[in-house]
Amino acid sequence: MLLLLVACRDSLHLEPMEGNNRLVVYAFPAPGDGFDIHVSVSRSLAGRSERLRMVAITCRNNGVDCPIRQVADTILGEFPTIVYHVSGSFSAGDQVELHAEAMGMAAVSASTIIPHPTSAILLGSDTICYQGYAYTQMRLMVEGAATLSYYAVRVENRCNDENEQEESGRDYLQLETTLEPLLNHYTDADLNFGAWNDYYHNMYVFDNSSFGLSSATLRLCTIQQPRQKVLRVHLFALSLEYYQMLRSLNDRDNNDIGRYRSEEHTSELQSH
């Protein structure tokens, strides 16, 4: 008997991949009287994070400087974070620009346009059977838009125990995206090749490229559970930047290969 064993071995050195820490700036401009900016520093693969020493931070709304002040210097999720508050009046359609500098790190700049709000009508709900399971199907009519627009939808579940009058908790439910083409971004071939069709924090993103100015009906299907529940649908209008971030997180987490790639923090301005 001849037994032939063949193996390949390679060594991957992580030191060159460590690089320098990066400045992470996180903000959500929205219509209203102002918003907060969170500034922190990314952590290298070795787990080291530089001290955050800010040099300057500015915010402009439609080209006009906005008042900005520091409101906190704290730790969020093990990351030293400085929080700033931007004052002013912000409306849909405004262009917001942000620039931040810190000692020893590259400066970051970003801009976004606050999206216009959207409206939707809940047409009704019923029970359907899919692959032997009972699902609650909610039909949501979403208005179209003249320009390419981005959205996210999620279903909130408020649970009540059978013998209790008080609400015992809430979470956001998974949806069966194979029953709604607008939410299903993967083909059967993708799924068979090692992809999943899950969404970051169950925020299901889509755009109006397929329906434009016309209205569209979303069929939101969630498997029925024995606990009593009250369902609430949340529809969000997203900026391009926030949509791209959610799509990037979804594509990474839904790919078996992508799960093993080293992660980096990127600096960008987001809004919703």
C-alpha cells in the first residue's frame, strides 16, 4: 500500500499589515437643530491604538461654517472617543461637509447631502405559508422619487408574555427576502457558493432604481413565533454614504470568504 500525503504551507506575517492607526469620524446629519460627531482612533491588528490628540474639526452647511463645541471625552466600546456637538438648522437637501485633524494621523474629510424624507402606507397584513412554515406578511407601499434614492426597512417586534400585561422586550426581526425581490440581492448561485442573505442589525436596504417615480409594494414576511407580539415597520430614507456602508457590511458578512478578511476602520460621513 502506498500512502502519499501532500500538504502546502505558507506563513503570513501580519506586521506589514498593521499600518498606522486611522482617525474614525462618525456623524449622522439629519433635519433638525444639530447633531453629534464622534471621533475615535482605529485599532491595529496588534491591538494597539494611539492616543487621540485633536488638532482641528470643522463642519460646514451649504458652505457656511457651523458652531461646534466639545461635549464629552469618554470611552465607547473600549475606544477613547471625543464627542462634539454641531449647532445650526439643518434641512433635507443640505450639503454637509466635515473635516477633522489629529496629531500623528492623516486628516479626514467627507461630505453628504441630507436625504429627503419618504412616506409609506401600510396596506395590510395576513398569514401565508412558505416552505411549510407560517409567515406574517405585511404589505408596505413606498412612494417613488424623481432621483435615485436609497432606503432601509426593518420590522420591530414588541413582545408581550402571555400572562403579563407589561411589554417584556423588543427586537428587530429577520425577513424572508426570497419573497421580496427588492430586498433579495443574491441569486441561488451566490447562496450555493457560500453566500448568505442576512442583513446588518436586520436593516434591509434597497433603492428605487427598479421603480423610479412609481410606487412600489414591499412584502415584508417574517416567520410567526408563539409569543404574542405587536409589529411595527420602520422605513428610513438614507444618504448614499450610509447606504454604501450598510451594503458593504452586508456583503462582507454574507460571504464565507469575506468573514476571514482583516477588517479596517474607514473614515466617512454618514447620515440617515
